[in-house]
Amino acid sequence: MSNNLFLEQFNKSIENNEFIEMYSYSGNGNEFAVGQIIAYSSEELLIHAINNMGMDDGFFIGKIKDICKI
């Protein structure tokens, strides 16, 4: 998915107050994060993450170039 398509999806998830699941480029294809996007730029995004029990897991900043699928 291209960077522009990611940005479109980020915007939709913010507008609809939706959770998204993001997979990163790593050795393990099963690693992902789930949360709500709080803000994003063309290079980074701020996520309010939840854990596998649906509980608050804090905030983190990620680089969009490290995401391989959502």
C-alpha cells in the first residue's frame, strides 16, 4: 500500500473514531499494534494503543515508512 493510501486510511479512521491494526516490517509477520490514530504527518503518526485485552496500552509515535499493512 502506498504512503498516500495509508494517509487516506489514517484520515478515515480519525473521522470515524475507529481502531486500526498496523503491521510493521519485521522478521515476524505476526507483530502488530492496535489502536486509534490521534495525529499524523507525512512521516509519523501518534497512536493511542490498546493491548490484547482491550485495555489502554499507552501512546507511541511510529514512522509511517515502517508500516507494511493496515
